[in-house]
Amino acid sequence: MHGWFDVADKLNTKVVAAAHEKGFDLEIFTADVKLADPKFGDFQANGALPYAKRTQSNPREVANSLMGTLASDNEIQSNFELSIAGPGFINFKMKPSFTLEWLKTFSSEKSLVQSAMHLNEGQTIVVDYGSPNTAKQMHVGHIRSVVIGEAICRLLEFCGAKVIRDNHLGDWGTAYGKLFYAYKRHLDKENLDTDPLGELERLYRIGNEVAENDENALQECRDELVNLQNGESENVELWQLVNEYSIKGLKEVYGLLDVEYDHYLGESFYRDKVDQVYEELLKCGIAEESQGALVVFHPEHKRFKKQPFIIRKSDGASNYASTDLATMLYRLEHFKATGIIIVTDDRQKDHFEQLELTTKKWFEKTNREMPTFNNVMFGKITDDQGKAMKSRSGEPIRLIDLLQEAVERAYLIVKEKNPDLPEEELRSIAKTVGISSVKYADLTPNRTSDYVFSWEKLLSLDGNTAPYLLYAATRIQSIFRKVNESSLDSMESEASSFETAEEQALARKIIEFVGVIHQTIDTLRPHTLCSYLYELSGAFSSFYNADHVIVDQPDVRARRLLLCRQTLIILKMSLNLLGIRTLERM
């Protein structure tokens, strides 16, 4: 039964083997096994139709030929009912005994994890996410990179990868000249002590405004930056102080979001590594001088044959491209990365596409192995007018303020529904519900889409929300609190095959979990798992409303408790993969 962890994948292998036995051309035949419409079965092989079209044969005859071989397979015969629908779709309906055995075999989180680990086993993947600029507050727009990136990290680890979390901070460049100019002239020491990031952001705005309106001040800002880049001690000490304040502030927010990075390697870390990039790209004939700058063109690309990738500015200064190329090399050589994932908003699409193209050519010319590369892009968070979210004063909403407001709103809801709970427990539940609701609302849309932020929607107990899923998990846990130990111990030995439509639908949905994990990992789109969890919770709700769990018949009680247990395991495990903590009650 362990070979049936991924049912669709196993059936796919069986159908391909049948095609091989029948002498089909496997260069053009694919089984294409997918979930079926429940009216016809649980899984469906659709490969007969395209194969028949390519070979100018009858698809129904192709399907019949395959089904004859499949029906003689002992495992297929024991576990599935076969049928052909339409012009040549082969349907597989799982027998109740098969679903029961599957649930018994993969009956714990450990067994599910062990079976999934082969997907990314042996890989070392650096995930670059978060990556804010230092000396500034994190605002609401920063949450997507952190939440999506952390979910991807957890999913990859679940499937066996070694994951390195890297926060590639924007801690170098022209902004520091303006900040230092203002710091030395307009610092509010008391404000720096009480709200360091707020004060640093205020100072930067002053420096930026002065530089825009005063040429002399602009030159002084440039001089401050040059002094930093030349290692002048006063500015280096100030730069270090600013970064200490920044990382402390960032960690406060990351703590609320339950995120912990392995490294904070900002742009500054790579400033002494860019010369190697320039030298090698010139030597390999990939880069060229253009109007005083060092650039890379990609003649094979429609846009990038004329749109240069500037890797050194005309004044000799490095830029994002310089340090990003140095970062790619460092991650390969130092971390031994087999894969690199960078999570950014979709406005940076061109930059990372050029980065990938340039790195591939560079590594190929220098006999380095190119890691797999993914730029995981995401859309914007907007208000109900489709505009960027702002505070009443018109400023971007600070992320920490948003999270704290979420907790307070959740507290009012939880207290209204549970007025008798101790205050400490109310606060603890509210923190989990509030933070989880914001995170889950960010994960449910397809990451490449913009989404509208709505307090009412994200804190609702109805629909695909964190409170709905958290409540589903607590409802199952309340069932187990009512069951005696002997019933739990005898679940697997006493359980009989599923009979009711609701039992079978829930068992089917549980088995789908494996394919969903595969799809989520393949596409790096966490919303796939979110949608599945909502469907799983819906299937459980239908089952719970139709079928009493704690009944007198031992075999019926056992199989229904088994369904409850498996649903709870998958809910808790999956929510954890999405970075969301569950509750015992709410």
C-alpha cells in the first residue's frame, strides 16, 4: 500500500505500463491521469484521445485496449472499478476497502512526511524573501513577500529539501547619503530611543526633500555616501548603528509572523565581490562597455536585445544588478545551492529575467552548474477602490500597526463569542486568530493577482478564511475530547469500509492531499493548498452534519473517528506549512 501514496501518480505509471505492453509509441503517449468528476469515478486517464488523434485511430478502441490490460492487473482489480466514458476516458473508482486501507497506511503526520520527502530530497534551496530596505518601517506592502516566502520554505522542507532562508536587505546605496546628512543635522535623540525606525524614516524624508530642492545639500548627501563607501569611520559606525536598529525592528515584526531567517546578507555584504563579476563577464565576452557603463545585451530576446542590463554604472558605481550577480555566485559556491527562489513583486519581472539570462551564460562560460532559478512574483494589496492601502493621513500603513489591529479586532470577536474564557486565554486565541487571518488572506489569492484587503472578509467564520479553518480543526478536537481512550486505540482494527456518500466523499478528499502538495510545490503557488483545505473542511462539515460520529456500532464509530483523525492531521499539518498555528479551542 505504501506504493499508493500518490494515487494519481501510481495510476499514471500503471496506464503507461499498459500502453507499453500494447506496443504504443511512448514517445507520443501520455496517460494524463487526473481527478475525475465524482459522477464517473475518482481518477480519470485522458491519454487515449490525444494518442488516437496523433495516430489517426479510434480513441474508444485505444481506451478499450488499455482497459483490457489494466483490468488484468491484480492491484487495479483489487482496488478499483474501471469504466470508459465518452469517446475514450478511462475512469477509476476507488473501492471502499482501498480508501480505508490508504487511510490506515498513511495514518499519521510522520507517514505522510516520510512519503512526501522524495519530492525535493537532496536539494539545497536558497529562498530570498522579505528583503526590505533598512532604515525604514515595514509597511503593509511588505507582507506578501514574507508570508508567501515562508510558506514556500515550509513546503519545500516538508518535501525533503534543505532550505536556507536569506533576507537580502537593501542596506547600501544612495539613500544612506541622504539619511546621514539629515541625521547629523536634525536628529531627535529621544524619538530615536523610543521609535528608532520611525525616527530614521523621518530623517530620510528630510534628507530626501532637502536634496531635491538644494543643489549644495544634494552634493553634501553624495559626499556622505562617498565617505561611507570609502570606509570613513564616523559614517561606517553610523551605518552599523542604523542597521542594528533596523534589524531589531524587523525581527519584532517577523516574530509576530512566526518567521525566522538563517541569514541577513544585504547588498553591503557583496560590495567587495562585484569586481570579480565585472572581470569574468568581460573576459567571457558577455558584458560590454556602452556610454561609459558596463552592460549586458541578450540578442536572442525580443526586448533585451536593445534593453541593457546595466551591471556597472557610468560613474563606476555598482547597482542592484552587480550585487545580485555576486549573490548568485555566492549562493552557488558558499551555500552549494541546487536551487534559488527569489520572492518579489511583479514590478521587478524584467530585472530578474535579465539576471537569470545573464547568470546562465556566465556560469556556462565558466563551467559552473546553474541552479534552478525561480522568480516567484506577486501582485499588490489594494483597498476597495483598487488603490494602494494608505492610513488616514495618506501615509503607507505600518505593517506592525496592521498586525496589532488584527489582533485587537480578533479579540473583540473572540470575547463576544466566549465571554467566560479567562482573559489570558482570550488574548492568546485573539493573537493566533488575528495574525493567522492576515496571513491566510494573503495566501488564498493566486499570488500573481492583486487582492482587495477587507477586515470583514478575513476575520469571517464563513468562506475560505483562517477563522473558518481554525474552527474546523477545533471542532474535530472537541469530538476527540468526548471519546474514551479504548475507542481511539481500536480505530484502525475495528473500522469497517466506508458506506455513506459523505464518508466516501471525505475519504476521497483526504486522499487528494498528496496530489495537491505536488501541485503546490510544482507551481510554488500556496493558494492551491488553501483552496484544498477549504474544500476539505467543507467535505468534513457535510460528513459531520449527515453522519453521527459517536455511535453505538463499534465498526461505524471507528471508521468515522478515523476520518475525523485524518482530516485533523491534514488540517493542522497544512496550516503549519502555510505558517499558521492552530488552536485547541476558539
